[in-house]
Amino acid sequence: MSIAHRVRLEDVTILSDDWYVLKKTTFSFLRADGNWQRQSRETYDRGNGATILLYDPKRRTVILTRQFRYPAFVNGHDDLLIEAPAGLLDNAEPEARIRAETEEETGFRVRDVRLAFDAFMSPGSVTERLHFFVGEYQPGDQASAGGGNEAEGEDIAVLEVGIDEALAMVGSGAIRDGKTIMLLQYAALNLFSNRTPTDVGAASPP
């Protein structure tokens, strides 16, 4: 159901257009009670993106990355962040972009790609819509060491982790990246058949 008829744009101001675009927008919104309410919001537009979980169902493993994320660091995460491969679309189709990004970050050439779902990751302020993919891999699919694009400041390590260990890392806080947690939970429910929903995200017993 469209809600375009409930939004009246009044003013848009660009606050920053350096790396990506930060806007302040004033608009009126038609509330459920029939009254128009004037509101103001800031939106950060960095484009849409894609992410993928490579998984080996026979060996019960997944491919993750580890890299430095300054925003996480300044918010108290004094460690590298463990993530699924991901990148912005930059006007490319999501599947084509995630194939290229995965090889750049991990060295793996993705043979099988399947869209699992898409989601708005921080809809209160960020416009980004993220496309979530999964794909099977085998050790022989790794054509290079990966590592990311040095010119863009990337210094990425590649991790191969068992799915049970990865889910335990979610429970312990070792994995804190939202998109990665979502993909691991999806994998536990849909890709690794001998786990049950009650297992998802639970830390291993001491």
C-alpha cells in the first residue's frame, strides 16, 4: 500500500556531500488521526548494497572476513570486526556486484548465488537497502588470497569458520555485525538442516 499521499515535502537541505550525501528534509506527514504533522529528519544516503554468506554444507563451514571499522571502533569496539563479505552496488546489479566484491575481499570465485532476502539496515537515518545472498563454495574455489582494495584502505583477513562456532561467536559477542548475524541465523534455519530454531545464536555451553 502506497503512503506517498501521506507525505508532503517542504524543504530539502544538503548538509554534506563529501563521501556520501547527508540531507536534512522537512516534510508534513498525515497521521492516522487525520492531522498533518510537520517533521524534520536527517538521512544519510550511501547507496544500496549487497552481502553474501559462502557456505559449505558438507564440511559445515562458512567464509567470513575480519577488518577494521572506524565507526565501530569509536563506539567502543576495540577490535577488528568479523563480517560477511559486502559492498555497495555502485549502480551495478546486486548479484554482479556481490560476485566481484566477494572475489576482491576473499579471493573466492562464487559459482552459485541465491538471493535470500533484502532489508533496510538502519531505517531511522540511513537510506541503504541491503540485498542478502547465500552461495555454496568449495576450498578449490579460492583463486587468490583476497584482502580487499588497498587503495580504499582495506586490509581484510579471510576466515573459514564452522557454522556451530560462528553461531557461538554471535552468542558470546565475538561477532557483532548485524548483517552477518542475520545471514548466520538464516543459514542455521535454512542451510544446515540438523540445527533447530532454538539453537540459533545460542552460545556453546561452558
